[in-house]
Amino acid sequence: MVRKTAKLPWSERRQLIIEAASRLFATRGYASTSIDDIAAEAGVTKPIVYRHFGPKKKLHLALLALHRDELLSTLAEAMRQPGTLAERVPRATDAWFSYVEAHPYAGAMLFRDTTGDPEVRRFYEEMQATARTAVAALIAAEPDFAVPESKVEPLAELTRAALAGLAIWWSEHHELPRDAIVQVAINGIWLGLERAGLSESWNRP
């Protein structure tokens, strides 16, 4: 049964389109999803989708930006809370996976590029660079760790890539509870931070 959306407020119809498009892009992939599919899934007409977002690529980029901003805002809020880094890292990690759990289609879109489009690829690269820079700034500003400057950016990239990779893996293994995933992530991240800040960190023999 098609939902009647003609009388819905503009913002509610927009949200229906966001949810429908995110779900279809995440489950079918970009190439196999059309504006017609999105309109049918959202219970609106094709012109309404265009009116809110424009053509498919523009819609896809808008959704990526929306989900990126929501996730980064969630992480920033967790890191802004008072406490030591040892307290804030677990809090931020749990916030990351809580968002992925609550928005599974958003997570799938953010961590997997299914378009093959150069413009979308640049968006992903910029998004990854933004996340890496943010993590690097946190590491460099932390007084509890004397991480050599040359190691800050690669350590930040390792942290970012590990969280994204684990989120992708978890999307296919939801039988595991979030607490278990968060614990694994925290142990790995904290070990990396701790060892990088120690003069006796491992080196190739």
C-alpha cells in the first residue's frame, strides 16, 4: 500500500525521501537504484524527489554530507565532555558505533563507495581527510602522550580506517552485540595510542 504523503509537511516528506534513498543506496548500491525506486519507496512522486534534492548524484552527495555531519557531530559531542583521554576515547568509540547501530543504512553509505563516480570519490577522500585531521589534532593536543610528530598522521589514519573497517564488518555480523564491538575497538585504539606515546614502542628488529 502506497503511503499518502501529499498532506505531509515539507520536512516530513523530505525525511521520508532521506530514509528511503539511504536504505536503497545501502542495500542495492548506487547503480541499481533509480529516482523512480526512491520515489516509490518513500511514497512520493518522482517530481517531489527532484524538488527536494535534484538528480540522483546530487541526492546521493546530499545524503553523504548529511550522514557525515551527523556522525561527526556525535563524535565531537562525546569528545567535548570533560575527562582524560582514557575516558573520552571509550565514550567517543561507543558514540561512533551507537550511531552505526541506529543508522545502519547511513553507515553503509558512509563507509562504502558503490558509485564509481569521480566526484563522489573526491567526496569520500575529503571526508576521510577531514576525519583523519580531526583525530590527528586530538592526538597532538593530548598532554598524556608524547607522540612524535612524524607518527601523528599515520596513527590518526590507522584509527580512522580501523573504525570504518570494523563498522563495515559489523554490518554483516549483527549477531554480535555493540558492547563487544566497542570493546574490541577501544582495546585496539588505546593500545595504538599508548604504544605510540612510549619510547619503547615496537620497532622492526
